Amino acid sequence: MTILILATRNENKVAEIRAILGIGYNYRSLADFPDAPEVIEDANTFAGNATRKAVALARWLSAKEGAPVGQSHNRLVLADDSGLEVDALNGEPGVHSARFAALDMGRPGNSTDAENRLKLLHLLRDIPLEKRTARFHCVLALTPIVDLPWPNASPVCYGDELEMATQLFEGCCEGRIIFEPHGTGGFGYDPLFVPEGYSETFGELPQGAKNKLSHRARALSKLSKHLTCKEC
């Protein structure tokens, strides 16, 4: 069975990925590897950050002696970077979605969901509904875990090889930002985002409905087709 190591400690993301991809994989996450190194997500694109996380974890797992994750040809690291792009804010918060409010506080790490939503609503306070268009954007990076190269191989070259072996899968969901949170489901900006064709926010829609139309669902659908073709 293919082992997917999810490069996240966010249990909401883990649950969403498992629900969408199904039971055909052995899922692990960073909760299973508490000593895995932190990766600085300072790329200016979702693809850059996702690739950086996937490659760093694949390299670390390759070097980790006795990591109980199975045979190398069945081991894959899956990382994602995703966020909200608001047209009236020139695409912000974008790659800064998780730490949107913290940027103003001079505080390291991510902000709380409530802090990020409050900042977003403040910045959009004078923007009418028809101009509050936005999208959730997700990029998944899939990197194989392989045996380490010969002892004298350059770690830089090895990292480059992993990066070249990484495959990307992208998904977007268009919608609008409303004026106050509705619903208690989901996480992040979900209670403020109404997808196109719906009147409910992601915070109000049933999880099953969200898992069919979300940005991550669309990227995971492409990934699932890719993995299925490889296993045929």
C-alpha cells in the first residue's frame, strides 16, 4: 500500500485529505515525526512553499535511520500550500494567509483564525459585495522518498534531484467574501467565503459538499487520478 506522509501538523488538513483521497493509502503526518525539522515558508508562491516543504521532509526521511515508513518505492511526501486571494487587496493575503494578522503584530508564527478574519474584514470594510471577489488557491507537491545517494554525493545536488522529481497539482475555488462570519464549520477563512453558485459559506456547507468543490479538493482530485494511473 502506498504510504503518504503529509507534511503538516494541521489536523483539519489531515482529516480533509483523508476524506477526499479515501482509504486506499496509509496516511502519516508530522504528528508521527515530532522531530522533523521546521521549514521556513518564505517563497513568494504557493508552488514554491509546497515544493520546499515536500523536498525538505523527503530528504530528512531518506536520511533518518530506521524510519518506520515502509519500502522506498511506496513512500511519498505530500505537502500543500494554500490560501485566500482577494482581488480588492491585490491578491492578499495569499501566501501569508495563515499569518496575515501576525505580520502586523511583529509576532513569529501564525495568527489565530479569528485574528486573520478580523484583519480581512477591517481591510474590506468599505468594499461593496460585488467587488469582494476572491478565491481559495491550493498547490500540492508530491515528492518520492528514495534511498540516499552514495556517501560522497552533494546534499545540494540531491536536493535538486528531489525537487526535479516533485510533481505539482493545483486547484482553485472562486467566490466572494461576505461582511461577517457565518457558520462554525471548516477553519481559517471558511466562515467568510461563499463559493460561486452557493449562498452558504464554507463554514455553513456540509463537509461532504465542501470536499467536492474546495480548492484542496480540486487539487486532490488531480492527484488521485495521477496516483491511480501509476498503480494501474
